[in-house]
Amino acid sequence: MKTKLFLITPPFTQLNTPYPATAYIKGFLNTKNIGSVQADLGIEVILKLFSKDGLQRLFEVASLKFGVEEISDNAKRIYALQEEYLKTINPVIAFLQGKNPTLALQICQEDFLPEASRFTQLEELDWAFGTMGTQDKAKHLATLYLEDISDFIVECVDANFGFSRYAERLGRSASSFDELYEALQSEPTYIDGILISILKERIEAIQPTLFLISVPFPGNLYAAFRSAQWVKKNYPNIKISMGGGFPNTELRSLSDARVFEFFDFITLDDGEMPIDELIHSIENPNYNTYKRTFLLENGKVVYKNNSAKPDYKQSQVGTPDYSDLLLDKYISVIEIVNPMHRMWSDGRWNKLTMAHGCYWGKCTFCDISLDYIKIYEPVAANLLCDRMEEMIAQTGETGFHFVDEAAPPALMRALALEILRRKLAVTWWTNIRFEKSFTEDLCLLLKASGCIAVSGGLEVASDRLLKLIDKGVTVEQVARVTRNFTQAGVMVHAYLMYGYPTQTIQETIDSLEMVRQLFEVGILQSGFWHQFAMTAHSPVGLYPEQFGVKKNTESIGTFANNDIDYTDATGINHDKFSFGLKKSLYNYMHGICFEYDLQDWFEFKIPKTKIQSDFIVNAIENEETFNIKPTAKIVWLGGKPLVDHFTKSKKGNSWEMTTLTFHDKKEPFSILTNKNEGEWLVKTLEKISVFNVKNYTFQELKADFELSLEDFELFWYSKPIKTLREYKLLVL
């Protein structure tokens, strides 16, 4: 029998854009001519819940608690204002879907939406949006309005609810399956009921033979099991498999047989070949060959990896396919004003990967022992651009989020050149390492191709700890790279870490001072502090004794096994720094409080920083100057000049001169050369134009120049070339 697949992402991930896993798998299945349907049940549940009918039912269910349980004044207020919520919910959702932009004017009057406790955060609005950003301000107000309703749901209807996670507590660090299993034995919650009603409709319409559930995060796990449970009970012939980020990191040592009351298979790492083998096994019961797959045999959990077939290359997996998903129904929200976090929640992004795995693959806190990071395989720039064009044609969206662990600089350069060569008008952002390859000119090239933001790990802003992490960068280097991106007009977000093994209190404070200076100088626009977590598949988790930490238990859970409880030899309680680090960063992102003493952010005594107050300024001013390598590519991003030849005379002598006038997008500019150099330059700029397939090196230009003219080095460092370099003549 021919297999038909149904792929879902269970509630909840993002409101503004689909999580890409099912689109990646569907794109792969297309290359094999295997029929599949996908759904993001998260957005479908949200749309059903946050509608006039959905809220009407919600208030009815909530009313059963009133008079029976203690209800907060905030919940009572929302309940009392229910008619206002019922009146406004459909227009607000349409507005957040981009379909009702004129509503922004009403929302910004601040007498249209009912307001509960979330609106106490409003003092930051003028800083964030000024007087011009009506649409953005309205989005933020509408988001607070939805969060008020969410608070009401959590208190009065379903304590597990959350916009980007559902019952996350049950999935996070669940070394035992007991608590989740017990929750699944109880009656479905109100939100479960909505999920199951949508799932029922889909299963009846599609009639799949294989049901694939992608579980990227702990906040999707409970809903994945609820979905599988309902299908198992009502359609026992449908085979069910789980894959995705959560099992890939958490379930690698799974041994609890009860999990297989819900699922037939759990696959690890890249899903393409495991799913291919599952299909063969379902269609041919004697096949019995699996790739990285858990299943139950004779009542015991077994891990089968007996397929000799290699994984598919990145060039073979096809273009992510977003068909079936409700692309015009996603909701753009602005929850918080961190500029990078805003990009996660606002706007629709096509997700793509430049390279499988991480080209660096050494950071000691990272799961570098796992295939999704360990196996590095880049995708050719022309194939990436082909995929981008296919996705634009399918989705109508020209925004791309490259979801790489760390995008390789050489591939970013090649991709940017290909985007410009094809004259694609796209917007994109990605994750990077702050390495010295990101020169001023490369950053300008990336910006010209549509790159608007990068995020990268500064982690612990201390050279000793960066070395221990094996990050391969220094704080000075990070400062120069962030300066290069900022000057090019690309926003920079830094991932920051505290509590790394052996980190002292002094190093935490010095790290904060480095961050303060980066913001004060204006070369960092966004950041977020994360507390270090030790994971089972990182070098720290695998060899803790090398990092001065001790595992508190060696026992391995029968269910999830990733986060490890440990004791740091320093004995420092890093938790206590959390509030001060985050509060200071919040103010620095607003461009204020740089003059505050670091002590002001903490309610306990901290040491004085040992970092010089001009450390970052010196780092970006004392940069080494590099000679141009003969192999460096020279690329012209501008257009053709208007050429004017004239004769210049002085004291009886005359020279043939040339004026070249260029029209930049913002303004015209001119350069003056002698006639021979001008003619060579016109011909050469056309040759090294970004629109040409061949790139020319510095050495090739030098050789060509010196065939008919003298001393290329002298010409290269002359005023005309200096002017071109200030505009769009790049050395890459």
C-alpha cells in the first residue's frame, strides 16, 4: 500500500511564522514523489481560541470557576470586560495578520482596547516607537491585549497555556516519564479539546498511513503526546513517529517502554533517511531496516540503526515546501522591545540553512558531539539562491532567516554575490561567529545583498573564559567585527553567558563592563544574558573534570537526558547575578544609564571592575592595517559612470583628463583621472561589476593595469580610488 504522510508541528512555537521542520521534510518528500500534507496545529489552535466564538466559549468555561475558587482582581476585571474583548478580538487578530492596518490609528488612541495588568508596562512606549511608529506601537499594544487574555486563560481555564509553549514544565529536564504519563491519563484540558477537534478533522480528511510529529522544543512535547494518544486510540492502524530537536537532544538514551503506547517510532538527527526507511518498512513488512530509530520489540525499547544507506546530501534534500500552511493567517506580535527578539516574533520569514552543522564545531558548552552540529556540509550559493527564488514564488515573502548554527563567512560572501548578481531584492539575517573574516568590506557586501542583522555568541566577555570555551575569538576581535557590521548598517545581537564553569565574580563583573562599553560606543544594538546550562552532549558534560565541575549524579534518565545537574568548584551562586545583568542590559539597549556604577545594578556587594574604561574604544582604534592579499577579490557594486574627457592646460603644457560621474542611490559623486587611467578604470569597473559571474583578483587587476600603464600600487592608493573605495569598490 502506498504511504500517505501527515506532518504536524504541535502547539506551540511561534505566532508569526511556521517552524520550518515539516516544510523541510515535505520539500524532501517532493523529490521522492511521496504525497504528504503538513499542518502547524499551533497557529490553528490560536486562531480558534482567539476569535469571537472562541472567547465566548472561553468566558463560559471560566465562569464555572467564579465563586468556587479564589480569582485574582485582574481576572475579574477581564471577565467584567468580556463584551469589550468579544467586540475587539476579530479586528485585532486581522490587524496582527496584516489585513486591517487602519485599526492601528484606533488602537493607538488607547481607548479602544480593554486594558488589564499587562498595560502597566507602557512607560517605555515613547522610547520604543516615538511619534512616527503607529503600526509598531499598535502591534505592541495589541500584543499586551493578547497577553492579558493569555493570563486569564492560565488562571481560569488551562494553567499550561503559553503563546510559544504548552505545558513546557512537563518536557523540560524530564528524566522520568512519570509526570508526563500521569498528565496524559487525566481528562484532556480545554486547550487539548481544541487541539483534538482540529486534529480529528484533519485525520478524517487526509487518512494518512504515517503520522509524523515534529517536536522542536520542550513546549511542544505534551501536545505531541496528546495528539499521538488520540490518533492511537481512534486510528490504531496509523503508524506514528516523532522527530525534531527535542528527541535529537533529549531522548538519545530513551528506555521507558510506556512512550511506545503513544508512538511507534522515534527518529534521531536528520530526518530524511530515517523517514525514507520508515516508509519502506511500512510498505514492506519484511524490510525491517531502520536508520537511527527507536521502536518497541518484545516489550523492550530498542535502537535500530541497521541501514547501510548514507544520509542524503544537502544538495539532494530539495527546497523547503510551505504549501498547506496558513501563511496569510500568522500573527505578527511585538512582545518586548529587544530589537532582535522583535524579529523572532514580528513578520513572516522563510527559513533556510546555508550549511548543515557548524564549521567551527569546538565550543565546549555546545552539543558538538551530535551530528546536527558535528557533520558540516555547506550548500552551494547558486543552489541556495535557486531555493530562495522557489520559496519567494511559493510564499510571496522575500524575508529569509538562515537558521545556521553559525553561517560560514566564505559562504555568506558567495551567497551575497549571487543575490546581487541575480538582482534579487531580499531581506535576510542569520547567526555568525564574530571572527576576523568579517572585514568592513565584507560587511558592506552583506548589507548590499539584503542582510539586516546578525546574531553571534560573545558568551562570556572575558578572554580567559573565551579560550576555555574554545570560541576562537577575543573580546577585541568581537569589538572590531561588531563595529564593521554596525558601520555597514547591519544590526548586531550578542548572546551573552554567565555562570560558565570556573567563572569568578570578578569575571562576571568585568564581562558586564565589556558589554556596557560595547553599547556605549554604539557597536552593539541588542543582547541577551543566558545562564550556563551543562548538557550531556557537550565537552563540559562529557568531561566535567576538565572544567572544574562535578556531576551531581551519574544516573541516566529513562526518558529525557540532556540538562545535567552539577556543582561548580568555585561554589558561587550565579543565579543571584541574573536580575542585575538583565536590568542593566535592558537600560543599555535603551541607550541610557552608561554612567551608572556597576554596583547600582546589584543589591549585594560586588568587586570593582578591572577593565579600563576605554578598553573597547582602544580595541577599535588600534586596529592593525593589513596589506591587500594578491588573491583578494575586487568587486564593484556601483553602476556605469558618465564619462567626460577634457584638456587641462597650465604654463603651456596640456593634459588629457577624464571626469567620471557616478550616481549612487543617495547622491552623485565624481572622480578626476588622466585620460589613460580613466579609460582603464571605465573598462575595469565594468569587468569587476558584481553582476558578472567571474570575479577578478587584486593580482589580476595589477597585471592588467601594468600592461599599458605604470605602477598600479601608486594608482590604487590615489585619491580617485580612495573615493571609489568609500562608495562601492570592495576588497573581499
